[in-house]
Amino acid sequence: MWLFMAFVSAALLGFYDVFKKKALSGNAVLPVLFINTLICSLLFLPFIVISSVSPILEETSFYVPVCDWEFHKFVVLKSVIVLTSWLFGYFAMKHLPLTIVGPINATRPVMVLVGAILVFGESLNIYQWIGVILAVISFFMLSRSGKKEGLDFGHNKWILFLILSAVFGAISGLYDKYLMTSQEHGGAGLPRMFVQSWYNIYQCIMMGCMLMLIWWPLRKRTTPFRWHWSIIFISIFLSAADFIYFYSLSLTDSMISIVSMVRRGSVVVSFLFGALLFHEKNLKGKAVDLLLVLLGMVFLYIGSR
């Protein structure tokens, strides 16, 4: 069941990336990100309120238990990690082709594996090493494809932003598994709806402060904000993808390495829409790079079973 949920989450993430690219095109980044966190918060706020005043949701998947600060502090850290990843990722998404962003983001499972080695002392088997090597090769091939569009991977700050976004995203994935793992198995044992609901609330508060302190005073000298309907769908698809993602991680036999790999399959959806909707260039070369990424994910999946 958890693996099926991971595939559903991946498809939803692909559409999330498409709507994010559409919303950010020629638009101010910070207001878009703030509205995203605001809508996500409003989607989950009713569950927090109802759960605190009535037992009606207790037997459902939408129940948000009331927890003390010992639990909330874990979620605050989660919010900081995710928001850092989003800030780098949104700016990168605005300035880079979707057919470049997707494959680079798809290398996150490799970063998760490296993190598992460094943090948890895990070791790679031959299949996982093949997956890592294919991912590295695909990255260098992407840099070659990017040069055809004037993107120098070594000197382009948006590529650096994208890589930093992927790194923090991988850190978030490792941290998620810790949060979802029961205390008996060495984790924090946090309820999944508690994590998803409150980390959206905390992110909204953080982004509201950033919006007022950073963007608002300079709004007339920077890229103006324009409302677009796709902003709403960013939040809807992200919330649905994360809800299913947290549910899969909450199952006792789930594996973060495999869930992370499967979720990166969202690159297929975003790549197709990058070609069909945004009419991006050099698709043949990028398609080969994408196939290498997907092949690497297959080897990582086989090696992690």
C-alpha cells in the first residue's frame, strides 16, 4: 500500500511543478510562495480546530491531535528545512526551464542515500552504486544540454539555487522518516496529520514575516506580483501529494529511500508538460538525460528492496 501511495504522490507532485512554473513565469517569487503557504494553511486549519473542540474526526485520517511544545519544536524545524528548500527551488524554477529543473530534482534520492550513509551509517550495494553513478552521469549530461540554452552549470546561480533546493529537500526526506517512525523504533513518533497541518501553519507565519520585511518595502523596485489562477492549484496539488506521502511514511514497513525515489518519478509529468505546454528546447538531448535518471532510479529501487 505504501508503495502505491508513493506513486500517486509522485503524479500529484508532477502537476504541482507544472502549476508552480506557470505561476512563477514573470511573477514575484515571495508573494507566490506566501500565498501558497497561506492556502495550504487554510486547507488544514479546519481540521486543527475541529479536532481540538470535537471528537468527530478521531477515527478518521484527518484527525489532528493536540500536542505540547515537545512535539511542536520538531515541526518548527521541519518548517525551516522545507521553506529553505522552497525558497531556493522557487527562484530556480522561475529562471530555469522545467525540463532542466525536473531531472536535477530527480537526483534527490541519491542525496537521500548519501545522507543515509553519513547519518545512519548505511552502506551501498552494487545496484545502488550503479544508480548513483548513472545519476552523476546524467547530471553532467544535463550540464551539456544546458549549455545549448546558455546555461553554464558552473557559473549560473539559479543552478546553484536548484542544487541547494534539492539538498535541503533530501534533508527534509530523511527528517520526515525520523518524524514518522515510532519512538519504539528510534523516531519521534509524531502523528502525520499533526506534522502536515502545523508545518504549513508555521511556514505561513515565517513567509508572512519575510513578505513584510523583505518584499513589501522593495515591491516597487522588483518584479511586480500578478495574480494567476495556477497559484491555487500549486497549494491543492502540493497538499494532496504531501498528505499521501506522509500517510505512506506512517506505515511501519515503508522505506524512505524507495518512497523518495518513486516520488521523483514526478519528473515524467513535469518533463512532458515542459515540452507540450511551455515548448522548451533541446528536448531530445534532455530526454536521454531523463532516461538515465529514471534508469538510475530503477537500480536504486532494486538495490533498496
